[in-house]
Amino acid sequence: MDIIQELLQGIPLPRMVKIRQRFPAPQIENIAAALRQELDQPKISAKIRPGMSIAIAVGSRGLSELPALVQVTVAELKKRGARPFIIPAMGSHGGATAAGQLEVLANLGVTEATAGCPIKSSMAVDEIGRLENGLPVYMDQYARAADGIVVINRVKPHTAFRGPCESGLVKMLTIGLGKQKGAESCHAHSFKHMAENIIAMANVILAKAPVLFGIGTVENAYDQIARLIAVPAEEFIAADQQLQVEAKANMPRLLFDQIDVLIIDRIGKDISGDGMDPNITGRYPTPYASGGPAVTKIVVLDLSERTHGNANGMGTADFTTRRLVAKTDFKATYANGLTSTVVTPTHTPTVLDNDYDAIRAAVKTSNALDLKQVRLVHIQDTLHLSELYISEAMLSEALTIPGITVLSQPASMEFDQEGNIRRPLL
């Protein structure tokens, strides 16, 4: 027996109970019709003129109904005589390469065939201005050369800072359309100043680039679109701020304030910019954001397929598996840290051979007074919080929390011959 197995020998694993969490879920039923109605507003439709070349900025986030949003936008622009094309607006994502960003879009279901228009991917940018603090403001060259720019993005709380505008339309203008150099510039003075810098940069872009309008969505706790609006450039910042308030109110969460061990099946850039959303885990990469449960130890078991090896976020976990590390594209992962200047999320946690060992290690180091009564929560990822597992020690508390339904009797975790949890679990 090696030293690791010796140290983990006898660590108890709790019996687990499946539960369902319920959240308010406003939802738009007919996304295409709702978007067409928004684009029909005179303050939007009047900005589109026949013959205009219009760049549609599409990001790397896994927005609900993204292919449909893009397809309808393209069709409506064409109907009004415009010549739309898509540009990837995702900062340094996709390994900070033009080909990588095309691949990100394809994995989100956005291709020339599905969208019905060309996609122009390049990392080339122009400097279009500077802030008073000296930071340059960059713009994708294809977008700058177009007659108009349309931005599509989901609005949600950021994972590393707090401000009136966080992750949404404004951030898409400054970091998304700025490509790697723009993202690097905006992050240069740290997340401490991000809230003010993204708005200042957006004002430069709105004044100097041909931004026509933005399409913003807010999702409910089940990743369905709850709000969809089209806003002209002159209302961009105010609308982004209002949608941010709604997004925070709609977010799902773990309905437990204190957790000894949180097991997360998978992390990935398609799930969160930080692989796993700190707003859910309570584990933030900077001191400029806070909220969520108090979690003592976090275990991440694997990467999502759509992240394509980008393991950004693993560094905020305590334990992981050799399986996850073997799938990691370290260059793509490190590109995030080098661009954002926050490198903790790209660090490698303590690596164990398999799920069984990683979970036992987390329980051993959880500092629970009685390891047999450990408070353990197991989720698929931070996007899917409707159904999850809790340890038997949390059952009595769960029964008192409104919105929780118990779905199973307590049962032991099951592992296969390789020491990995038997799938499917959730």
C-alpha cells in the first residue's frame, strides 16, 4: 500500500440522498417571435439600412437558444436589405487564435450553415482610443470596418468583480470585441478596477465605433430565457445595468449555507468563464467578488466535452483526478490566466488517481468534527442545480427548506473498477 492509500484508508463516505431544488422560472416560450418583435421596434429597425455590412458579435458563453438567436438576427437583418456576417467576440477564448474561436462557435452550434451568413474570425484589432488612465481600447478590425455592429450576449453576474455592469452587453463590447489585446488591456489594472474600466471603454467604443444595437438575454435558474430585449446603442449601458439586477435575482443557488465537501462532476468554459461559477460555489478567484455558500473543500472530477481541454477554474478547487489533468490543454488554460492576470484558476489542484481517492481526500481534510456526519453535496456542474445529491447528515435540514423535495432514500456511492463514480448519476 502506498502512502496515499495508507492516509486515505478508513475514511468514511456518507450515504447520499437525491433531492430537487425548485426556483422561480419565468420563461419566454417563443424565442424567435419575441426576438422579431424586439427587432421590429422603430428605434431598432430604423438603424438598419439596405446595403449595410453588419458585424454580429457572438461570444463564447453557452447562451440558451444561441443558434436560434443568431439565425433570427441574421434573417431579420437580411430582410431589411443588410449584409450581415458574424465575428467571434470572445477576448482570449479559443486559445486566443482565430481558428480556435471558430471552433468555439461551432461547438455552441453557430456555423455559417446554421447562421445563414459568413463568419469572419481574426485576432487583428485596431486601437481606437485610450482611457484617462492610459489603457488602450481595441476593436476587432472586421467589426470596425463594418457599417454597423450588433452585439448578442447573456447578462449575468461576473465571477471576479462586482459593479453596475458585470458580464453582459458592455463587457462584450470591451473584452469580447477587443479580442485578446482588448481583454488584456481591460484586465491590466486588475479586477479591482474592472467595473469602472469596462464602462469607460464601452463609452469610447460607443462614441467611435458603429454600434447599432445589442440583444441582451437574462436566463432563469434552469438556463431558459426569461427576458429578451433589443436596445439601441444610446441605451446600451443603462439597459445592461437593469438586466444585471434581474439576472442576479434569477440565479439558481445551493440552498445550504455551509458545506464541508462539494463534489462537481465537470467544469468547463461552456459552463462558466471560471469553469465552475463562483457565484454558486462561493469560491472566488479574486477578493473583489463575494457571495454563495461557505464550502470547506471542493473536488472537480472531469472536464466538459465542449471546453476542449480548457481547465480554467480548476485552481479554485482543492482536489481533482488524473482523468481531468490528462484532458487538460495547458496552453489554452494558461492563456486565460495570462490575459486576465489572475492565475490562481489555472493552477493544478492536488491530483488523485480517481474519483474515489479524490472524494476521500476531500472528506479527510474537511475538518468536520465527525467525518461520518460530513456535509457533502454532489452536483453535475454549476449550471444544473435542479437535481443534486446531499449526504444523509443534511437530510433533516433539507426537509425544513422551502423549495426542496427529497427524491430518494439514502444510498451508498457506487464506484466502478477504476475507482470512478458509476454514471449516469444525475
